[in-house]
Amino acid sequence: MRLKDKVAIITGSTSGMGRATAILFAREGAKVVVTGRNEERAKAVVEQIKAEGNEATYIVVDMLKTEDLKKIVDLALEKYGTVDILYNNAGLLSITPIQELTLQEWEDVMRVNVTAPLILSQLVAPIMKKKGKGIIINTGSVAGAHARHGLAAYVTSKHALSGLTKSMANEYGPEIRVNAILPGAIMTAMVDSVGGKAAVEHLIQASPLKKSGEPEEIATVALFLATDDSSFITGQLLRVDGGIDI
């Protein structure tokens, strides 16, 4: 029970890495606020958590809307009274060549992948500062370390999130630790939407492990960053990618 009585907001937690993390955090004693766009999936995650004897609630939100972001924090405070952990996991993928990229698509990707984590962090930081302790985790990507053809908006957003992570760690310390996880080829619904394992085969072959990752392998890293096991780690971009590009 390494997160006993902690309150954790996990965005994008109705599937994939966020879902795996929500379930793991709850098993470790956290009260979890699950967010997503699909109520049926959100309810299913909460039902599973509660069936295991743990605590969670959910809210259906649009990460593009500032008012919805505030509703997430308001729910956490109304239901559980505080926020100890914020995991900015929700993301929007864009696979559009630069010359075909519309301003709307560009702005939506930036809004979900960079601006939403900023706004949510701004909302919870005063709560954490007052408590004297808090954790913020961002989901970046290996696309935030290198350019990928046809992914200009996504790549740029993840580079920006890396910079935001370091900036928040610098300004929110010493009370709040901020780190980012940079997943590689993790088998999620997002990967399935672009062709599944075949779409990330190049990443698998570039890895010394020659395999894809599972959402649970991100969840365990998030747990490490959310506990005192990582008490001397902040401002870091932790790649969980099977060792590609080493």
C-alpha cells in the first residue's frame, strides 16, 4: 500500500497506460479520479477498481475545454478533499505531413498534449504546495526526443512537454517533484488506431529487447515516480522504450 490515502488524478485513464496506472495506483491504496471521453469505459475502470475493494470515481471530460479541466480538480476536492498526485497522461495523436497540417489540428494537439497538462498543474500546484508535498507526472513520448516523419504536430507537442516538465520541476520545487515518462512502442488503443504492432515494428527492431511494451510496464514506472522510492528524482525524462537509440 505504497499510496495509502493518497489522491491521484489520472487523465486519459479509460484505456491503455492510464487505465493500467489507475488500477495499479488503486491497488496501492490511492483514491483515483479517472478521466476520459467515454463514459462506458470510464465506468468500467471504476467498477473494476471497486470490485477489487479499492476506491475511485470518474468524470467524462473534453481535454480541449479549460472548464472541463477545472471540473476534474473540483471533483477530486469535492470527493476526496485534496490532490496528492497528478498524472497528465491524456494525449492526442496526429499523423499528418507538415504541408497538409491544418491550423485546427495543430492547435488541438498542442491543447491536449501541452496546454492541458499546464492548466491542470497550475490548478493542483497550490494545493500541493500548501500540503508541502506533491507529485506531477507527464506522459511524453520517444517522439519528444527525435523527429518522426509525418508526425510534426505530435513530435513538436511532446518536445514542448519535455520542456514544460523541466520548467515545472524547476519552479515547483522543493515541495513538488515533476517528471515525465517517455514511452516507446507500448501496445495501446492509440497504437491500434494507426495499424497496431506493424506500425511500431521499426521501434521494436531498433530495440535491443526486440519486443513491444505493455501498459502495465508504464504503470509500474509511474508508481515508482509517485512514491518516495524516487524521492531524489525530479525534472527527468525517463525513457521506457526497450532501449531504442542507445
